[in-house]
Amino acid sequence: MSHTFAANGDTPSGTPTDPPSATLSSTPTGTPAAPPGLVRPEIPEEQWNDWRWHMRKRITDVAKARQWIRLTSDEEKAIAGSAGKYRWSVTPYYASLMDPYDPDCPVRQQAVPALGELLEHTGAEVDPVGDMFYRKTNRVVHKYPDRVIMLITEACPVYCRHCTRKFHTTAVDGTYFEKNEGEDFTEDLRYIAEHPEIRDVLLTGGDPLSYRDGKLEEIVSSLRAIPSVEIIRIGSRFPVLLPQRITDELCAMLARHHPVWLNTHFNHPKEITPESERAVDRLLRHGIPVGNQTVLLRGINDDLETMRTLMTELLRIRVRPYYLYHCDNVTGVSHFMTSVEKGWEIMEGLQGHITGFGVPQYVLTTRLGKIPISQPYHRRTPEGLVLRNYKGEEMLVDDAAYPVAETEGGR
Ligand SMILES: *Cc1c(COP(=O)(O)O)cnc(C)c1O
Ligand code: SF4
């Protein structure tokens, strides 16, 4: 079956018919066949393309996981050891991207528990970035002057092992929500309305797209009704974990409340598939810009080649790289941390080597906010400003051309 948009009935009604993007793969959406040695029930294509089916059929135990991968004894120990402590859930779609035989597979490591998450690492905290400290209502975290995040859920389609809010999303006993307010957002919306300096609201969680479209529209339209709210942003990993969620109906609904932006979370080129590409294309065709936030993860993407491919592949599918997060020392996540030097090495290999808008900003999230930690390409010296390019070549431009600001007293 070919997947041109017209044949799929994907064209939004009432908008001009766009030709399918030239870069879009026409690879048929397959229900993946079971690899040798693995036994898996046949999955009709109709079910494979239905996100609700994937949500119902999520892998949450060893028996189901064995249909997709050959578990190692360490993985089985980690699954048993984390049971009752951390949630575990993988969509069949994301499981289909895993290497069935290689436990080091970058997709697998993001989704299957590892023994490392049971270790207590020095200095690890459940909330090193201080979300809880800046929480003004049950769901609103107000840390920066003009914008807030709204933690609208704790549910996710896959519980990423490296989640920075692991305590909130994945820990069985954890949640930032003190009281169960159900689906009542009154207090949160009131806070935003009473603070007109908030012009930018980022819906996050958990994954906001875990909600059904109707409830999501209720939240988005309530925000849209607040005159001081200019842009609405959504942080969602569905384009990566279950791209079938990005339906035409969802996109059309969001498009009714523009300006809406979406940032997703690709960590490895393996995650860029025909399905995810189509999800991104659909968002873009509805006028929703798509950005990406990657986490630097040991053993998953902590090498230049992988990261450079990831960034150029994102550009190919028209996703704009936004942040590269240094992995925080979060309880249960510490085994994924790299050194900051590793991050610098990767940034040096991106900056100037690929187009500027393919280079994310390398940041470390702290209680003080997100701190850009890339190395500078310039320094002041007594002779003037020294500039360096991506090859390490330097030049001096003198102070007459780029004078030192007088008010700052110079060097
Ligand atoms: C990340 C974050 C934001 C959004 O930051 P941007 O740099 O604008 O993307 C807002 N509030 C909090 C608490 C955050 O952690
Ligand atoms: S989807 Fe996002 S919020 Fe949910 S577990 Fe993964 S990283 Fe965390």
C-alpha cells in the first residue's frame, strides 16, 4: 500500500491541497515481521496504524517483551528489580525499532530497564532542576519572567528510562501533584490569567498528547481565552514513541488555536522512521513548527558521528534542533550521564560543520534555569578580540574595530 496523502485521506479539509513533500518516504507502513527466534502474533495494518491500539497493547511485562526482543539476564534482573519502583511501558511501535538481539541498541536502552537505574549515584536527586520549588499551583511551574510550564499529566506512552522528571512520570510512588485534582485545571488557569506577564505557556508532563483530543482542546482553548497568553507550546515525545498519535484530527484541532508550537525529543537517528517523518510533516502542514530537544546520553548518542547524523536527519525531515541537554544527575538516571567535556567535543564537531540552524544549544538545566554551556569562539585579550573558527584557526581583530564597552571598564 502506498502512502501518498491523498490516498490516505490525510489532506485537511478546507485547506489547499499541498503536494506530498518531496523528501517524504513512500515506504509502506509495515506491520513488522517477527525476527528469527521470536514469536509474535500477526498485527493487522489497520491496528498498527491506530495509536489507541498501541496504547492498549503496550509492553509492560517480560512475556510481552519477549515477543519483540531477546531479553538478557541483566535486563530481566533490572525489570524485576525496578518493578514496584519505576513504571515500565513500551508501545509496540517503539519496540519495533529495537534491535531484538543487541542490548546496547540505542532505542532499547531508552525503553528497557537497566541495572544502573537501581544504583544510588552520589549527589543524585529526584528534582535537581527545582521544578517543585518553582511550582505555583498544582501544575504551573513559574521560573522565568514571561513563561511557564504546565505539567498537565504524569502519563507517557513509553516511560523513558532517562526521563528528567523520572520521579513525576515513572516512579510508582512519585508525582509532583500533591492532591489529586482530577481533570480540574481551574486554579492553574487562574494563576496564568492573574499573571499577565506570562505570554508563553508550555504544556508538558508527562506527555500532554496522552490526553484524548477533546480534553486537550479544552485545556488549549482555555489558555487561548486568556488574552495575555500569546504562544502555546507543547512538549511531546509522541512523534518518536508513537507517531500514529499525530492524526489529522489532532493537528486540525491544534491549528484552531494558533500560534501553537511543538517540541519533540529525538535522541538517535534510528528513531527517524517513515512514520515519524509523516507525523512531523502533518504537524508542519498544519502550521505547527516542530523543534527537537535531545538529551546527551552515555552509550546512546554520546559520539559525534551519531549526533551529527541525528541533526542532519532532523533537518531533512524539517525539524529544527533546539536544545542539547546535558544529562542531569536525576535519581535512577545517573548511569546515562556523560562528562561536560564529551558534550563540548560534540558541539565543536557540529558548530560550523553543519548549518547554524542544525546546531542545538548545549544547556545544563539547574535551579537557576537552563544555562548555555557551549564553549565560546571568542576571547578578549590585551591585543583585541580573538576569534576562532570551527577548524581552530584564529584571528585577531583589534579594539578599534570592535571596541571594549566603556561602561564596563574594559578588560
Ligand atoms: C524549560 C523550561 C521553560 C521553557 O524554556 P525555554 O528556554 O523557553 O524553552 C520554562 N519554564 C521552565 C520551568 C522550564 O524548565
Ligand atoms: S515521554 Fe518525556 S516526560 Fe515521558 S518519560 Fe519520556 S522523557 Fe519523560
